[in-house]
Amino acid sequence: MRRRRSLLIWLVVIAVGAAVVHGAREFARWRPAPPWIVTPSGATLTGRARALDGDSLEVAGARIRLFGIDAPEGRQECRDATDRPYPCGREATRALAAALAGRTVACTAVDHDRYERDVAICRVDGRDLGDIMVRTGHALDYAQHSRGRYAAAEREARDARRGLWAGTFEYPAAWRRRGSEVREEGKMSVRL
């Protein structure tokens, strides 16, 4: 009888232990990562890159969207500190091209977007290109996707009035939405 009881107690202890371990694994699976942690999940693509616009590039024939940032669109205009219009979309593309400067880029996929591009964290000389673009004021922290990864860089650029923050601008996502609404009404043929 004593032996049976001892065996029963051990079985209960093992079952409870397994449930705790399983529960911890399940909790870790659904619990969102802290905002400052983004774990790259895909393979790393390395090579020379060219800027396609302020938040996307091409490496070895693959189109890549930079994770967590949003830059003005190629045809988007903003206003500088003197309230004069300037092509901020082209300026963002030039800034990304300057950050690349023919050096080798390493991009690690984090996700895949609806345009069949990898969304990746890309580094040049060990520096995060997304951080470079946001910190210089040529792109914004895309908070709904970045989990705040570039929030401090954006605050720094805004406080120092760098790039977009030196004047006035429309958020790229709002500009894209407005452009698609105008196209739908038939008032404009090309905006994006």
C-alpha cells in the first residue's frame, strides 16, 4: 500500500511538472516579444545593394523592404524649413543610396510582405540601415510594425530637426492612402 501511494505521488509530481513546462512553452509562444526585441527569422542575404526608394533595396536580384521604417514615396513632396517644396521621396532614396555607398549589405529576413518582398533587417558595416534612415530624418519609425525598435532614433531626429523634421510633411502611409483615394475617384491617374 505504501509503495502504491509513493508511486501515485511521483506520478502526480511528474504530471504537474510536465503541465508547468508545457504551460510555460505555450505562454512563451503567444506572449508578444518586448518592443525592443525583433528576432530575425530567415536566411541572411549578403551582397552589394542598390536603393529602390527610401525604405527598400535590391540585393542579388531580390527586392527587400527594410523592416520597421516608412520613408516618403518616390513622388512625394514635403516642405523644408523655409516652407518651400522639395522632393523628399527622392531625397530619402538618395540618403539610402549614400548609406549603401557600394558596400556589402547583410539582410536577415523577418517577414514577407504582400508584394512578395522579404521584410528584413539590413546592416552595412554592422550598422542597421533602418536606424540610419530614421536617425537622419529620412524615414519614420513604422511603429505598427517595428514594435518601437526605431522610436528613440525618431525622437532624436525630431528633436534635432533633421531631414523631414526640419520642415513639414505628410506621413507616407497617409500620402499613399490619399493617393489611392484620388485614383479611385478618377481625378488622378498616377500617384503612387
